Amino acid sequence: MNSGIFLINKDKGLSSNKAIQKIKRRLNIKKIGHFGTLDPLAEGLLVCGINKGTKLSERFLNLDKTYFSRIMLGIQTTTDDSEGNIIEEKKIQASEEEIIEMTETFVGESKQKAPFFSALKHKGKPLYKYAREGRLIEKEPRNIKIYNILNIVVENAFVSFEISCSKGTYIRSIARDLGEKLGCGGHLVELIRLSQGKFELKDAKKVDTTEELVPEVEILETAAVVESEVAPEAVVPEVVVENTSSNVFKTIKTEKKKVDRRPKRRRGDKKGGGRQPTSRKLDRRKYLEYKYVARELLDNDAISEEHRSNVLGQIWAKGERIGVSEAIEFITQKEEELILPAEVADEFRKIVKRYTTKR
């Protein structure tokens, strides 16, 4: 297998290590590594090195990065993102203009405190392991630089923007600090890495789709970019590639035995069964967002207070546990019972569709 660099478009919910291990198994790569981790919540560009290309890691880790981020104000969590437990909820008092102005104050050099749930180490042990044990270790603030924050959009409790920053910057910490400055708390709900140095997300490939895996020619071409990206003394491993644009799968020879890829029956499955088909349900990771938006919708004089809590909980419970169609059916039922006004019911249907996923 050749040496070089290639780009992965990591999906949300997948750890960086699992993403590269999938590639390693599929392409029969001896050695692989990524040049800058992404949290499971985050998605987007993951720059990877294969075989001798992994020796360039130190140079790539120092490259600046650009992200799209979405922050939810009014709720503070233990992890500074939507994966954690709620610590406090506060009403947002700031106007749209004040939120934008406060967001722009982060541009420039500053010292940043890392989240308690992070991979930074204390005495050789990651901070998140201490946090899981109930011990919150506070590291010394680190020097970071925010080069620019662009396309700031404020929509209800959410503020989104593109941010370019130096290495070591935690966007979760920016979400936390923005909430603190506005006096209402905040946490990160979405993060997409758009670029790292000159490498861009548009050139990356998805992990799970065989047809989209990186062709050998692309590995060669991307490796050549390294010379202009890192210091001149950096030596790019020699890559020998046939003049072909075929997928790696077509050029790798293997003596592995054929594997029976038929789905295995799980314990308790009936004969002839297998993996159960996916169904459309509410994404449990979006519960905090749903809860906030639903509360705003239910804060309506036309809706009796005695029904509000039940409606909020039942829509989520049915959609997350049973299926989206059951949640929509429940909304329609409450509309017919005149518990929900037609316009509110329509908005709830839109929310359900927005937070739907397959699992």
C-alpha cells in the first residue's frame, strides 16, 4: 500500500479513531493516523496520514482550522456541548445585536480555559476521565488566536457562525464563554470542521460508502500538496502509483479467505431473521434543542397550562422510542381535540421532521 495523505469527511456520532480504523481495515493499511481529533459530536474534515505519511503529524497538528459552529444559549451543560447533563437554564435577556457584538469580541489573541471533559492530560490521565469520576481538574488557560468570525446568524436561542482559529482552540469553550458573557449560559450543539491549512472539506470522502473511498491517484496528488503546506525541509514519502484513477479496492491484491457477509442472527431472532430494518425516529441528541423550541411554542395563551407538559413530553417520547409517525399522529390528535391550535400543530410537525433520523 502507498504512503501519503488523504482526507476523510467524518460523520457525527463517530469517534476519530473509529473513523480511521474503518479505513485501515477496508484498505488493508499497515499504519494510519489522523492529524487533529474531532469529538464524536463534531463532523467534517479529518486529515489522515497512511504508512510513512504518518510521520508528518507534528507539522499538520500546527495548522490553523476553520469551523462552522452552532451554539444554543440559555442552557449550560457539564460538557459544554449537547452530550452533557444540564447544569442550569436561564432566560436570554440579550438582543440579537448584543449577541452578535459579544460574539465578535472573541476575535484576536486570548487565553482559553479547556473544558473539564477534554483529552488534555493531567499527570498522564485525560481530563475527561477525572471528570467522569467526579473530579474537575482545571488546567492553566492556554494561548489561542481567533483570526475571524464570519456569517453570524442569530435565530431564537441559537447563534451560528464560521470561525477560523489557531491550534488548540476549543469551540466548546467559546460556546461556554459566550453564554457566560451574556449572562445566560450556552453550549455547543453543532460543529463542522471546514478546513485545516489548505485542505478543505469539499475534497474529503465519506467513510461508510465504498464507492467514495479515496482513489490511489488522489492519495498521490494530496501527498504532493504537503510540500507547499508544511516547511520546505519536510520530506514527503515517495509514492509509486500506476497511471489509473481506479479505486484502491481494485488494485489491492489479497489472499484473505472469503468471508461470509450474510447478517448473523442475534440471540432471540426468529429463523430467517437478521438485523432489523432502520426506522425513522427522533434524534435523541437533539432533545435539548427540541425542549427549548417546544417550550416556546407551548407558551401560548390558547394552550391550557395543564396540557403543556404532557404535550411536550409525549411528542418526544413517541417520536424517540416508537417512531416519527406516532409523534405526528399524536400532534394531529391533540389538534382535533382543540388542545393545540392549528398553527402550533403545524410548527410541531416541522420540528419533528427537522429532528428526525434513521436508526
